[in-house]
Amino acid sequence: MENHSVIIAGGGPGGLGVAATLEGWHPRFEGDYEFPSDDVQALAREHEQNPLALDQHVLLEQGHRPIEFFRMRHHPIQDAVPLDEWTLKFTKRNRADWLMLTTDGPGGLWNSVPREQMTLGPAHWMELSHYPIGKFYEQTGRNRDLNALVHREDLVPYYQAYAEELGLTPHIRSGIKVTSIKPADDDVAARFVVETVDQETGSETSYSCDHLVFGVGPRSVLRKLTARGTDQDYISFAYTHPDDYPGERILVIGGGRSADWAAQELHDAGRMVVYAMRQHPEGHLKLINDSRYLPYYRRWAEILAGGQERMGLLYGANVTAFEPDGVTAISTSEGPIQLQVDHVVVEIGGDPDYELLKSFDGNLTFHAKHDNFRFQLNQLVVDQATFESVDIPGLYPTGYTAQGTGLSVIGFHAACFLIAGDILRKLGAV
Ligand SMILES: Cc1cc2nc3c(=O)[nH]c(=O)nc-3n(C[C@H](O)[C@H](O)[C@H](O)COP(=O)(O)OP(=O)(O)OC[C@H]3O[C@@H](n4cnc5c(N)ncnc54)[C@H](O)[C@@H]3O)c2cc1C
């Protein structure tokens, strides 16, 4: 069985940051920086050449959040820091033995978001510090504002360039789905066995490792619509672009930000849209109002204020059946209705695939996370100094699946240093 010291499941921003650090890109602090706490400042100065060597439990015991130790250097102010003013730098050291297994390539779910999708926050919030997005813009001749939203056509190439620039690509196997993570039997000289299937050939392979970085992301299993007839060929279970759906009348089922995006884009492409969601108008209108800093929510406000001739909103609605020829049955607070449509787009989100861990004894401890970006998921509870799972020693949730991360990539990226630091200290490599 192929063995590695560390296996990283998932190639999203969460997994990539850990990979780069394990590849030997170790942070250091340089120049004129200042932490708000004198104690933290003293520790930072003492360890500035190799902060990964610092056991972050010291900070935790003093009442500080270890993830902030690195985040404050990456994002010391609200706006993006010009490249020549960074106090977070990197030293290239030896690589640890890591391998990434992932379905999508670098960039994770950004590979499959709608073709015109913009981020909900500025470019520098999406950045992984080892290779600044400003440097990527410069190197690829992109004239962009670091404080502006990013189009996926810039973001996915950025994450791909990150993998290339930092020498990660040879250790990333994409098109590989992890099907289970198990405790290794006594005859395997490792802690975990990772079972996988090649998505193209169907061939199954097992790997073993001592450290498992769990970065499968917030929607590795799509939620299922409980309605009759979901196998009708006029239904799509992910939205991409208006050109991908035939016909005039489109039913969008959802209610979160992704469904909002789909319904609006289809409407603005001239389609007749019926948008059905379970929630009641108050919840949806609050999201629209609270999100007016985003162009597409300002557009929503315009659509609602206008005649809405091509946008029918069905609140408190539950789609119960899809019949042949586009006939759909929907129960609403006013009673059941039937709609005749040309196509249906379902955007009801997903959840992290914790079933992958079902072979471990005992229950996993979860933290219910609800953020302003409308992410609602259960995160694995972790030691806040190392991001090691409190339930499964050697397992490190990364990205959105770990408790204690803040909003967005800016909120979780710094955890990669806590994870890699803990692994490298255990390996005696820092
Ligand atoms: C439409 C949309 C807009 C968003 N906008 C923003 C934004 O503006 N800012 C922001 O910070 N965040 C945004 N997000 C949140 C997004 O989740 C994060 O940007 C980020 O992608 C999360 O990183 P991750 O590494 O946790 O997971 P992901 O990006 O989801 O990456 C995990 C990857 O793991 C792989 N994987 C999953 N299951 C398996 C398996 N069984 N085996 C092997 N590989 C597997 C897949 O390739 C998956 O893509 C948005 C999300 C969506 C859907």
C-alpha cells in the first residue's frame, strides 16, 4: 500500500495552504510589525525566524486565539497590504512527505461554481499567503484592484498558479475521490487507511498515512430534494450559465445565495423565472437588504422594486413532484399548484461529507456554524492551537470543516500554519 506521512483530502483553498506549508514554505515575520498584545509581540519577536516551531498552546493559555497570530500578519489592516509592505515572508525549507487526493483540481469548489460567479468579498480575502494574489495579477498582466471582488475566471487560475509556483502540482492527484478514511489495522504500519476511487477509470486504490488533513469542503455531498420524479431529464442539479438551459420558462428551486444568483442571471438573460423557496419573504428580504454592498443584491433590490414581469417568487413553497413534460407540483401556503416549465434548476446546497469518517468509534463532536455569508454547516471541533480533531487524533480538518475559523477564506487560511506546524513539530522537522 502506498504510504505517505500526510494525506490531504481535498484541493480547495483549505487543503492547498497546508500543502504549501508542508512543501517547505515556512512563514517568518520581518520588519516593523506590531501585535496588539505585548506578550504576543514578545513571542512573535522570539520566534520570528520560525514561528511554526512555537507550540501555540502557549498563546491559548494566555487567552489569545492562535489562528490570529498568523492572520494578523497576513491581514494587519482592513484593506489589502501592498506587496512591498508585507511583514509575513516565507523561507523555503525541506518538504515533508505529503500527497493530496482530490476530485477537483486546485481551487476546490470554485472549479464548479457558475461561469460568471464573482466572490462575495475582496480579492485579498481569497488569497493564500504563500503566493500573494497581487503577485499573480502582476505576473499574469492582470490589472486588477485587490480590494475588489474577483471573477472565478481569475480565481481558479490563481489557485492553479499557486500550486505551480510553489511546486505542489507533482504531489496533487486530481480526479481521485476519497471513499473512506479508516483507522489502520494492526498489520499496517500507519495510523489511517484512505480508500479512493479514480473517477475516470473506476479503479480503487488504498493509501496509508499517519496524518490526515480533512479538506473536503462545505458541500462535498449535495443535499437531496425529496420530491417524486427527480430523474426527469429537464432537471439540472447545479447552475452554470443561462446558455446551458433550454427553453423559456425556468423554475429555480433554492433560497440561498447560489439560487439567488441563478434566478437573477436567468431573469436578466431574458427568461421567465419562477423562483421557489421554502423560506418566507422576511428572511429573503433581509438577506437582500443586508447584502446590498454586493452588486448582485443591489440588482435584486431593483428587480423587486420593478414590475417583476418575468420573476415570480414563491415563498413558503415545497416542490413535491416532477411529472413528464415539465409539469411540476408545488405545495404553497395558499394550497397546491401545478406549473408547466421548460427546465428546472435545483440549487439547494450541500454539506461536508462526514460519512467518510464513519469507521471511527464514537460520535464526532460538532459545532453548528451560521455565518453572515449564509453558510450553515456543522464543523468538526478541534484543538484551537493545532486544529487537530478532538475526536480523532492525527486528523486535521481544514477550510470550512474546522471549528474556530472566521468568515470566508480570510477566516480559515491561517489555520494552515497551525496544522502544518503541529505535524512538523511531531515529525521533528521544525
Ligand atoms: C457560490 C459560492 C460563492 C462563494 N463565495 C465565497 C467568497 O466570496 N468568499 C469566500 O471566502 N468563500 C466563498 N465561498 C465559500 C467557499 O466554500 C470557499 O471560498 C472555499 O472554496 C472553501 O474552501 P475549502 O477548501 O474548505 O473547500 P472547497 O473549496 O469546497 O474544496 C474542497 C474540495 O475537496 C474536494 N473533495 C470533496 N470531497 C472529496 C472526496 N470525497 N475526495 C476527494 N476530494 C474531495 C473537492 O474537489 C472540493 O472542491 C463561496 C461558495 C460558493 C458555493
